[in-house]
Amino acid sequence: MEPASRSAGAGSPAPMAFLLSVSAAIDAANARIGRAVSWLILATVLISAGNAVVRKAFQVSSNSLLEVQWYLFSAVFLLCAGYTLMKNAHVRIDFVSSRLSARGRAWVDVVGIVVFLVPLCGLLFLLSLPLVIDAWRTSETSPNAGGLIRWPVYALLPLGMVLLLIQGASELIKRIAFLRGFIADPLHSDDTHEPGAAVPASST
């Protein structure tokens, strides 16, 4: 293991330093997107509550507002997928990983990203993109009276997959850097660190 003073990018070989800078940029971008998109949760709650009050008090309802609710929910779910991965907040099967060493967990993540995450994101992107293009060309709208156009919500899927894929690349870089001794275990770094900030590698 490298000396404790060695940190992300500092003293690393040029290729690794460059990759870690790319990882830091991806982390920062997904962090900004995640924080911004999280405000849509509040918007969804307010629209839902307003819709319920108007419907109960005035017997008036709007299909467009109902659809906006699930459009916004879809945006939060898909556009925050990369941010959630960065925060290590996705569901994990800890029964196995909790029994592994830090390096063992890192190797599991490397295999999982390469074998499962990358192909899944690529497949969903390729399958959903034609749907978005077709909906845009035909100006597809909801069949409900007063419903919304469909291509913006369809576009959330390929966009979300891109954000998840590039975050997967960032996580892969960090796992490899950890395995090579350039940074500390990214799964147990202090949450107060800024995304992509240099985390000292532990000594052995």
C-alpha cells in the first residue's frame, strides 16, 4: 500500500491523476444535478396537495396536473440515479459484502459495474432512444383529455441512463485507484468530503 500522504491525484502517475480528475468532475456534476432535481420532490408534493384540495373543495380536476405529478416523480427517480450511486445509497446485498475485506468489496464493485451496470445502462439507452425520437416526431400526447406531450418524459430514461453510466465510470475509476493504493476506500470515506475531493490513502 502507498504511504498515507499519497492522495487522489497528488503524486499519482499521470494517467491515474487524469482519471481521478475526470471522476471528480463527474461526481461534481451529478452532485449538482442531484441537489437541483431533489427540489422536484417538493414541487410534486405541492402540486399533489393543491390538486387534491381543488378537487375536494371545488369538484375540479386536471389531467395535466395529474400527469405532471408522475412526470416529476419520474424525473427524480431517473435523473438522481447517478447521484444515488455516488452516495452509495442504492440497495445492496450486505449478506455477502459485509463479510468481505475492503479490497474484496472493491473487486465486487468493479465486476458489478463492468458486467452488469454498463451493459444495462447501454441496453436501456439504446432501447429507449428510438421511443423518444418517434414520440418527438409524431408529437405524441397522452390519450387523456388535457394530457401532456409524451416525449419529455420518455427522454428522462435515456438521459438518466447516461448520468448513471458516467457515474458508474467514476465509481470504477475510484475502485481501481483504491485497489492500486492511490486513495482510501471510497465506500468508507467521510461524507463531509466534497465529491471527488482527495481522500488520503491509508497505510499498512
